[in-house]
Amino acid sequence: MKLKDILVNCNLDEIIGKKDLDIADVSFDSRKVFEGTLFFAVKGTQSDGHDYIDMAVEKGAKAIVCERLPKSLNENVTYIRVANSAYVLGMSASNFYGNPSKSLKLTGVTGTNGKTTIATLLYRLFTEAGYACGLLSTIENIIDREVIPATHTTPDPIELNALLRKMVDRGCEYAFMEVSSHAIDQNRIAGLHFAGGIFTNLTHDHLDYHKTMANYRNAKKKFFDDLPATAFALTNLDDKNGAVMLQNTRAKKLSYALKHDADFKGVVLESHFDGMLMKVNDREMFTRLVGGFNASNILAIYGAALSLGFDQDELLVEISKLQGANGRFDMVHSDCGVVGIVDYAHTPDALENVLKTINEVKGQLPTANCQLLTVVGCGGNRDTSKRPEMAAIAVKLSDKVILTSDNPRDEDPDEIIRQMKEGLSDDDMRKTLSITDRREAIRTAVALSKKGDIILLAGKGHEDYQIIKGVKRHFDDKEELTNALKEK
């Protein structure tokens, strides 16, 4: 592909060298450069691509996109100076792969919690209705029905556009993707054409990266600011930031809510562990999902599907068939009468929502004196300020709590637990245990449980690994809980 075609609609400050070049590939990783590559020097959180320009040239890069020119220029290489390499990378990746997002009805879902559930269930909804669809999510990427493991909530621009290109080539008409705040801030979605955007909520998370809630909110808002006039912007009015997302968007403004007037207004009529009966506007529907937070997710799915042309009567039927996403309020039933729940809740708000939902349903159960036992930890190398808050929420809303490891990564797991305990009083500590080994913590919760009790494993959800001292090891909460309950 010609260099000039790759750089269409990119903001370029200066070009030094030949413009009419044939480019074989695009890359921002110098290790992946080969003869004829266009290399993008992008400044990241861990390293700066400008430090690897010489290496890229040595490996055969024909052209370099950078924010600052190297001191020594190779006369056989074209240098393109830009104000923002990451933005130009996103735009160029879209151009290189033929702007695949323009051939799809691409819907992006952003917010702290609910992204995976909404994107996944929209994919399942449209797939079961007979459409070829794509999914880009924290759990997995899917092209039509082919599953491809996911490494990030939102892939880098090159991988992202390569996946979208494959979706188009496979005949996909719709695509649904999680859009993380990191991806928005780092311009990973630059150049993509969205048919719609959904905002779920904004709660305490990722402050290790964004530093302030205002920065975090503004990253989300930018996604809606950039939507085209042809798209829809669907926001949750139950969140105080919901209306903010629509302030400057050109897209069609739509809303959903349980507590406020909205275009898609929902009410939970009945709630059980096997599902709930809801009323949406003037129509009743049953969903197998549980809890107020999932009622909100269902409203988002309902509103987005209608906006994308789904027939309303067919939609009500299909929603009733949907199963929850893996690791999201994932039920584990047992012969011993103990109910297990595995959930990805790894933020204070998500943990509170799940625990409140369990308590609401628990209060309707005929079993007398059933207990809620919660096993929870916090990830290492992440925002430390939420650790005491999460422990306090767990203790407040549970009968017994076991503090344990999540993914400690490079941190000392015992120190993470110590920081969690800072949110607990002496009275709180009387119903709290600390067991660093997560497997042992799960087995202890099962040992302490009796018939009718509920065990929540919070924090890891779909993840099938633990990272301890930088080493990734197999560990699956659902698998561990299932085995422990069988032994009981």
C-alpha cells in the first residue's frame, strides 16, 4: 500500500524524504519491524517508541512517524513528524486495513462496570437472531463464531483494525466492542466509525492511570464527543455522569434508567436467583440475569438493539433467552445445598452492587438464617486507594468475609491484605479472616458454609489465572469453587 494512502486524513506537520513509497506493514513495536514497514514511534506508559527508531531503521523500516525527529536522519528513510503519534497510528491503521469499521454497524460500550455483559449479550442477541457478528471484549474476541483469546479490554489500533477487517471479510454486519478509558485516552480507537455508543456508569477505578475522577470522566466523554451525527448515544441517567456524556455529542441522544424518566424506563417487578421479571416502558419481560445492575444492563441492551433496527416483539423474546456473561454473577449450584456465585466485581461500586443484589434475593428465600460468605481480594500494581473501601463494603454487606489474594502481580499479597484491613474496625475484624492463598480461602469458605448459605467469590470472574511475583499460573475461581463444593 502507498504511504500517502495510509496517511490520508492524518494531521502531518512535516515530511522529510520520499512520499510515494510502497509500505508492506505498519507497526509500533520495533521487534515486529521488517523490510518495508512503516514504524510509529509512540510514547507509552512504560517505554517511548522514539528510543527505538534506530532499531526499526536497522530492521528495514522505510518510513518513521514520530513526534520529534532523531538527531541523525537516514537518507533512505522517510520521516513524518506529527503532533500525536498515537492518534496518527489509529488513523493509519484504519486506512491500512481499508477502514473496516465503515463496513460494520459498530457499537462501543464504555463505563466502569457492565461493559463486558452488555457487549457480550448484544453479540449473542444478534447472533441468535441470525446475523453474522463480531465481539471485542475483556473475556474474548469473536469473529462470527470463531473465538480468539483477548489480551486487553480494547486491543491496540493495529490488532483492532486487523480483527475488524477479518469480521468484514467473514461477512459480519454488526460488531460490539468494549471501549476502555485507557483506549480512548491513548487514541486506540482513533479512525474508527461507530454506529452507536453506550455509557454504563462511572465509579472509582483506574485512578492509578487517570489520577483524578475528572480525568477519568473526560476520557469517557471524549468517546461520545467524537461520535458522528449518524450514530446513537445511549446513556444511563441513573449515573450522575450520564447526562454529561451527551453534552457535546452530535449523535442521536437516548437514555435509559431505573430511577429516572428516560427513553427506556425500567422497573424490576420480581427478582430471584434464577432471573427477574421486568417492565420496560409498557412491556413486561423476563430475563435470566439477576439484580438491579443487570436490570440496568438489560435496558442498555434493549435500547441499543432497537436503535440498531431490532424488531421490538422479537427482542423481548430473545432477551428472555440470554444467559449472563462468563464470570458475571455466574452461579455455581451444588448437591450440598450451598449456592456459589463467581463475579468479576473488582471495584467498590461493583462489589456493593453484587452484594446488595444477593442480599435482596436472600431476603426472599424460605431458608432461615442462611449466611452470605464473601471471598475477596484486590489486584496488585493497581489503584491502592480502593483497597480499604472494598474491604469495608464486603464486611458491611456480608455475614463473614475472607480477605485473600486476587492478582498480586509484583506486590506482596500480605501487604495488599494489610491495606484492605485499614478500612475495617475492631468489630469488623471479628467476622473477618485473612487467608493469603486464594485456593485455601475458597476451601475455607466452603468448609464454613452450611445448607442454604451463599458464597461469593469476587474480583476475578472469568479470569483463569493468577499473577504472583510476575509469574502467571492457572487459577479459575469457578473451577476451584465447583471442586470444593463437590468434596463437601
